[in-house]
Amino acid sequence: MTKKTENNLNLDDLDNHSQSHTNELYEHWDLIDGKKVTSKQVVEIINPDGFSVIGTVPALSTLEINEAYAAARRAQKNWEAVTLLKRIEILKKWRNLIAEHETELATIMMKEIAKGYKEALNEVRRTVEYIDYTFEEAKRLQPSAFTGEEFGISNKLGIFERVAKGVGLAISPFNYPLNLAISKIMPALVMGNTLVFKPATAGSLVGTKLGELALSAQLPAGIFNVVTGRGREIGDILVKNQEINFISFTGSVDVGINLLETAITKDVVLELGGKDPALVLDDLQLDKYAKQIVAGAYGYSGQRCTAIKRVLTTDPIADRLIPHLIKEIDKLAVGSPKENAAITPVIDQKAANYVLKLMDDAVADGAKVLVGGQHRANLIWPTLVDHVTPKMALAWEEPFGPVLPIIRLKNRDEMIAVANASKFGLQASVFSQEITPALIVAKELEVGTVNINGKSQRGPDSFPFLGVKDSGFGVQGIRETLLSVTRVKGLVINY
């Protein structure tokens, strides 16, 4: 692993790390109706750290995908008829196997998406915690009773409960292949729904491993089905099936909008992209601000929808903030996920090329790279770009990589205007030691969540998680997801 410094770049060491990969080949299968499913056609899974093939998953046909939906439909009513506590008891066996296989899951994740091993292990553990909270919250969704007497209605008792919607489609992203999969899967299953699950291509080894553990846990056949293949080849087949009652998708804006238009008659929850701004209103705690901004911008090499993707502030504050940012960036280790580097290769060369083009175009238009800018294949050093203007694509496009632009503006009103001009509206951070201006700015920002004096939140684990505009549709979170996969059904008794 190499430390990033402004003037010293040990590329020889990097080459050694990139070439040192295991020869183990994962050959995973899908799960349909409680049975292992293989295919002559496969999708190769590429390790971003060195581009070696680390495994294969099936590339399923239309017939097989349709059978997954048919199996889910056949199983749904019987699964819903199982009592809640019994469903939890059954699903807890799966939960326990996920916990027992935490090192294997973390290792697969490290190889498949180049996430540092410690961070991958943390993802597994927080996912297990998410499952536990989901089980407990599901118990609290009690029916409500109404008499109608406040409306002058007598001799009626209404009981309204939440019931399963039916068959769901869950599509997860590559960057959190376990956590953002389970946050869709477990709430749906515990409430009596059945699922077809499609993991992202990069993330399919983790997704199919979930299927293997589900089979080992002896989940009832058909309640959880795993299908794989390239999204561009099977996407329409997945979302147009008539058995689908609801869809939960996390991924790119283009795919999400297309899904919303295609599945117009379905209940849909989307979590898409972001261009989360950090608005720095004063210079009273710049060291603390910088720590939060850098952690928010460069975690998992910036490959998070909630990453801080631009800093908005005034000229004087920018001049004083930049040294603090550089000091924190210089602490970031660059290299292999096997050695828990903070900055690891982005998911593939196409993604890297897009990040580099945004940086190069900004520099060509007058922006200045203050630190970073180096790259080797798909490994990009953490980069800070100053004097980015609203005329540059880097000010608006989501890079999904370790680059942070600084946009200098005249005042607070301009900062709000630039923040709100984005097509995205996921989260924002406001840094200020005076609460009144922070709250005034927070109220004006057109986003799902504003974080005051902290980086953006990580996902649907602890708080409601949502975006507006092109950042999302619907709300996630433990309770919120339980609500989204159920509908209200009433029973009125006349006496």
C-alpha cells in the first residue's frame, strides 16, 4: 500500500499490489424456487484491482427469469399466512448464517468491488444489525382500531392493518452489495412478501452467496429468488413481468427513470444519484469541517451516492479551508483493498475514464488541481480541484470517484442558488458554528436531508433515507421500508 503525498508516488509498489491476486475462482449459481440454477451462458466477474476474472454467475434466459416470478407468486400466499413471529424465526436462521460467514462475505466483497477488507467486514456487521432492527420494528406495526363516533357514526368498529403487497423485485447497486440488498430484501420478506432479487453485475458474487445461504437456511421454496445477468440484456424482462407488485431499485439515474416509466403501474421506490454539496458558512472550526468533508468526499473512493461531491463557500473562507483539506487528504492511503487503503481502484476503467474527463475538462477551462490528479489505470489519487465554476461539468455531474471540486461564490444566497440548481437533491451538509444561519440555509436547500456540521448520512440504516428531483422517489429506512412493502387493509364490523 502506498501513502499519497504531493511529490512522492511509488508506482512500483502499486504495480506489485495490483498483480498480487488470488487464483481462486468463484463459480456461483442462482436460486429459483428453492433450487440451484446454473446456465451455459455466464457473466464473468472482474476484480477492479488488477482486472483478473475472479468468478462467474449465470446469465439467465427469459424463461428462467419468468419462472422465478412464477415461483414467487406460487409461494406468496402461503408465506403471508405464516405468523409474523414464525416468519422471523425462519428468517433468523438466514440472518445467523450471514453473521457466521462474515469473513467470507467480506473477502468476496473486497475482491469483487475493491472495497477495503475492514470496511467490507463492517458492512456485513451493520447489515446483520439492520436485520435485527427490522425484525423488532416489524413487531410494532400493529393494527389500528377506529369507532367512527367522532364522525357521528355508531355501531361500527374498523380495524385497519398492514398486509403484504405480494411479489417484489429488488435491484441492488455495486457499491454496497450486501447492505443495500438486505435493506430491500428483509423488510419485504418479514412482512409476508416474496421476492425476485437482481444484484448489480459487480456485486453478483455477493448476491448469489446470499442465495446459497438462504438455501442452507432452508427458507421456504420460492419466497426468495436470485437471478443474474447483464442489466442491459435482461432489464426489460425483469421489470415488465406481470407478477410484479412493487419494485425497489438503487442505481443510476438513467436506469431508474427508465424503470419508473416502464413500470408505471407498479409501486416503485428509487434511490438514485447525488451531487451532495457542503456549504461552509464560516471559518470558526475549519479543522473539524475539513475532517468531515474529506471523510464524506473520499470514503470508498467517492463511490457513494451520498458522498460530498462539491464544496460551496466564499473566496476568503476557501483560502483558509484549503490547507485543512489538503492536510486531511494527505492522510489517505492509496492502493490495494487487501491492505485496507482508503483510496482503492474505482469499479472499472469506464468509470475511471469518466472521472478523469470531468477533471481534465475543468482544468482546461481554468480550474486548478491542488492535490492529486495522478492515476494508474482505474486507480485515481484523491484529488482536490479549486476554482471550479458553474460553467464546468464538474460542478454538476456526479463523478463517482475521488475528486472534490471547490466552487467559490460571493455570498450565502449564491451558495444556496448553486446548490439548488442541481438536478439532484439527495443530501447536503452545512457547516456553521452559528445555528441561526445554518437553519436558514438548511430550510432553503432542496434535498432529502440536510446535515449540520457533519458529512452526509450513509444510508437507510438509522434514519429515513430519501432524495428529491433526480435523486429518488419514495422513502427508505427500516420503518419506512416496512411501510413501502405493505398496504393498508381495513375490516369494518357492524354491530
